[in-house]
Amino acid sequence: MNESSTLQNKGRFGTIALIVGIAGLALSAAGYVFDAGRFFFSWHVAFAYWVTLASLRTMWMLWGRLSCARWRTVVPRVSEAMSTT
């Protein structure tokens, strides 16, 4: 596989991600217009879910570092990546 095809695939993925993001934003705006109460409730539930997930992964990562655990060497990158979302 040559380097130019890899770069083209990344550009195509970015374009698809942009289209999906704009569609999601449009659907969110439509949800706000039709039922603002339900929109805000679902937004807060989703926000709480993702913040809780990131916080727990961060605590798990810190606990492993503070205890100098050997098992921690298996999963640090996943924990660090999830805590940055």
C-alpha cells in the first residue's frame, strides 16, 4: 500500500465524519425545535454518561499509577485515550 492511498483514505474518512456530524447537529436542532424539554433531558443524560465514563477511566488509570501495579502495564493507553475524550 502506497502512502498516497493512505492519505486519501484519511481525507475520505474526515469528509464522512464531517457529514455525519452535520447531520447529527441538524437532527439535534430539529429535536430542540419540536420538543425542547425532551431534547435537554436526553442531552444531559448523554453528557452525564460520557463524563462519568471518562472520570472513572481516569480514576482507574491514576489508581494503577499510584499503586505501581504491574497489571496496569496492559491497559494504560486505552485508559489514557478514553480519559481525554
